[in-house]
Amino acid sequence: MTALTILIFACTYLVGSISSAILVCRLFKLGDPRAQGSGNPGATNVLRLGGKLPAILVLIFDVLKGTVPVWASYYLGLEPINLAFVAVMACLGHMYPLFFGFSGGKAVATAFGAILPLGLDLAAILIVTWVIVVRLTHYSSLAAIVAVSLAPFFTWLLKPEYSLPVAILSLLIVLRHKDNIIRLLHGQESKISQKNNH
């Protein structure tokens, strides 16, 4: 592993550590999203707290945190396995942000952004999967879990060489959703249309 690769990993983690949800909530005077609603600093919780505009800003930035480092690393000549770990570092930064006490989000949007450079066809399938589950259940967390869980399979069909890295990302994100899974099993998870979360 070269010094450039290590530097890219470190920079990607630092970029991932910039919590757009916390910063946008401060900008719109919404308070700390980690202490309100679901307690998750992500676009869905910000949607509940402040409406569409803050949520869209959070979503865009979180996606870019994954997309930009992976694309940049590709053009810098990193091999596929190292590109995969760039994506992992972006997600780890989002989950455990250095700048915000290592208390972060679930990295669904960041992981999606990291997968985007693999192909728009894969990205479209993941979006459609998420939308279908949300439409049927109104649970954003369940939609994320289903889409993320299916991502390695979709990747294997379209870009098999990236199946293992995507599987690692998927496992990380599903583990971060453990509390949501427990609430879903107990019928206590709030739906995306609700203003408050448990």
C-alpha cells in the first residue's frame, strides 16, 4: 500500500466525518438531530425536524461524501480493492465522525454515493428498491435495510468484481440499523410520514 493510498484513506475519513445533518440543523436553528426525533443525524430525521429543504441539503452532501472520494481515487489510479476501502472509509467517517464525538449516522446516503461510480444502472436499481419498500411500508429504515441487503446481489449481477467490498459496506450499515431492526420487530418504529420517532 502506497503513501498516497494511505493519505487518501485518511482524507476520505475526515471528509466523511463532516456531519451535514448537524451543520444544516445549526444553520436552520433546528438543534442537534442526535438529540431529537430518531436521534440519527441523517436526511430522514432532518426531514421530520425541519422539512424538505434542510433534508435535501443533507442528502446531497451525504451522497457527495461517498461519490467524490471514490471518483477522485479512481482518477488517481487506485486499484478496485483500494477504491472499495475508500468507500468504507467515507462511511466509517459518517458513522464515527472525528469532529462530532464519534457519534454519527447510519451512512446509507454516503454508501449510495460511494456505489454511484460503479454505474448508474446499479444506482437506479437501489433507488427503485428503496422507493418500492417505502411506498409499501412507509418505513424509511426498512427500505434502507432491504436495499442495502440486496446491494451485494445486484452488484454481483452487474459488477461482480465489486461484490465483496459492497458486501462489507452492506454489513456495516445493517449493523448500524440494529436498533431500528429491534423497533421494527416490536412494531415501535416510526413511519416516514410521522413527525416524531421513538
